[in-house]
Amino acid sequence: MADLSPIDLQKALSGMDYPADKKALVDCARKNHADDKVVSRLDGLKENRFDGPNEVQKAVFNR
């Protein structure tokens, strides 16, 4: 998705504690007032557990 940048993702997940599940990522993004496209992308991930922000970034941008 070209309209989603790594910076958008970092801002959305600011303050996130890892490991985290998909629901926690979505909740954090909503709490940080992330754009709907970010929340939707996180909610649509196939993986359900992430050990750190690098894993989230790989899942979001390499699918």
C-alpha cells in the first residue's frame, strides 16, 4: 500500500509494549489517533503475535 509510510506506522504504535498481539496493536493505533488506513492494515494482518516493531513493519510492508 503506497499511501502508508513506515513513519505513519511508527507514530501509530508509539508507546507500544512488546510482545504484543494484533488486538493490542490495533488498540494502540486507535489510542494514538492513527489514520483509518493504518488501523485497517494492522487489523488485517495474518500474524497474531509480534515480538517487536521490526516484526510488525515486516508484516505490514511485505505482504
